[in-house]
Amino acid sequence: MPRKARIDAAGALHHIIVRGIERGVIFRDRTDRDRFVQRLSGILTETATQCFAWTLIPNHLHLLLKTGTTPIGRVMQKLLTGYAVSYNRRYARSGHLFQNRYKSILCQEEPYLLELVRYIHLNPIRAGIAADMDALDRFAYCGHGVLIGRRQNDWQNTDEVLGRFAPDLDTARTGYREFVAKGLSMGHRSDLTGGGLIRSSGGWQQVIEKRRDKAFRKSDERVLGDHEFVSQVLAGAKEQMGWKYSLNVQGIDLAAVISRVCEVLHCDRYDIFTPGKVKNRVHARSLFCYWAVRELGTSQAELSCQLKLSPAAITQSVKRGEEMAKESGYSLVSLRIKGKG
């Protein structure tokens, strides 16, 4: 059976689980973990991707991320590929380091954000790396210590989590820690690993009983949320796929994007491909990057090579181009206007 495409959108919340190939070790020592965290920090900052929770276990890792200016698939590709190359070089090994396809579950923020933060941050205890809550407080490779104020980093979003407990920081930290401690008795939470309505209905038995009564409802293993949320997510993904297909059918490719940019900005190809900070060139390059990435699905790595710009510069160009398109009402093709009007 073919794999289903990952679902993503700006502002989407993802619970990501990455395992070593054949459940092998991916972090052998502190150096490995520190290198991974350093890489994670840089990429999240560069792509404006928010992180609410994270944990590194010797043979797997968990992340709770919200999509920023770059699709989560590209964020993870850059993170995992870069780390694997570094790891293989360090240990003079070759071949895959990670299980072929990491798991990415699109999550409904309410009521799951806090439940997922707790579940992810309790992983070190479940894995036997931390003996109890006191040990978890001291564990360096988990976002829990940051939330209680034991550690600091500038790439983890603590305000969103702690703000749900109390406006006062100390009170919020105390409430958060008590909330996490209450999760110790819950064990492994299979209900937090996707499945849409199936998970939030209380398990398969209740779903089977509902289906016997012909109460069919929408579910999907890539999504964690109620029926309405799953339906909206799948409809949005279908619409996006349909739009990209329609562009392909019309023969809209990078050459067509270049022509369209030149048409709406009254510039020429030279302005798009010539580096520099001249205003009209920056605008042309930004709109081109935005349409190429968001409309056609062109990889930022490909644009980086074509434009001879760093990945970070491409990310900023996409963001700038999106702002331009919204402010000025620019559309790649007139069909977009008709379809949305």
C-alpha cells in the first residue's frame, strides 16, 4: 500500500517521533546529543519553527513542533540528514541511521498540547534514563528542565505552555511540574500517537460499536483530533494537492513563475537571479521564491543552488514574498483568484 502524504500547513502542530534504524542507538554520548541540540536550535531559529517539547533517548527522539516559514518535512529533512552525516563521519560508519520514515502526527492544539508536552517530557522516566521526577528535573536533554527554570534556551516556546497554568511565572512552573508528575501513573499513552477520532473516542472498541450503529466518522492515522478537526485538515490537504495538480496540468513550472514575477513587478529575469540588496531585485527574488516554494512545492535546497543563496536567505525570501503577495494581492495565475473568490 502506498504511503500517505504528510499533512502540513502554516501554524500546524506536529508530534514527531524519530527512531534509529532497527531501533538502534542514535545518541551514544553527550557529544552526539549536544551536536544534535545545536543543529536543532539553529534550524528551528532559521525556519521560525516553534518547539514546545522535546526529548532525546538513546535510540529515538520526540519533538512537538509548530510549522513556521518552512514546511515541517523540510525542517526534518535538514535536521536528520545533517545529523546523520555528522554521526557517520564521527563513527566511520555508512548507511542509514534513522528508521526509513519518521512519524509525524498533526495534532489538534486543544485539548492535546499540554497532554503531548507531558507525554514527551516523561519519556526519560519511561525509558529508565531518569529514575523519578527529581532526576527528570536534572535531565539535560529534555525540554522539561527548561520549563521549570533549571535550564535555558532561546528556541523553546515556554510562554505558550506555562501561560496555560498561571500568569505568574513561579506559580505556572509549579503547576506545570505537578501536572507532569500526575502523568507518571498513566504509563504509555497510545491514545496520543495519532488516529484522529479513533484515538479520541476511547479506543477501537468504542469505534467498532459506533460503526455497528452506522455512526461512521472521519479518522486518519496522521492526525490527532476530533472528527471536525480531522475533516478540516484532510479537506485542506486535498485542496492544496488539487491546486498543485491544477498548476501542473496548466504547465506552470519555474519558467512560468519567472515570467509571472516579471509581469507583475515590471522587471526582468536579471532582477531575480542577480544577487544584492537593491530593492527591486530583493522584491523580485522574494516573490519568485514564495511562489516556487509554496505554490509549486520546489525545494528550498534547489532554489539555494539556482540563486546561489544560503538556505537561511531562501527562507527569508519566502517569508518576504508571502508578505508582498498578501499586501499587494499578487496571484501566480488568475485561476487562483477565481478559485478563492
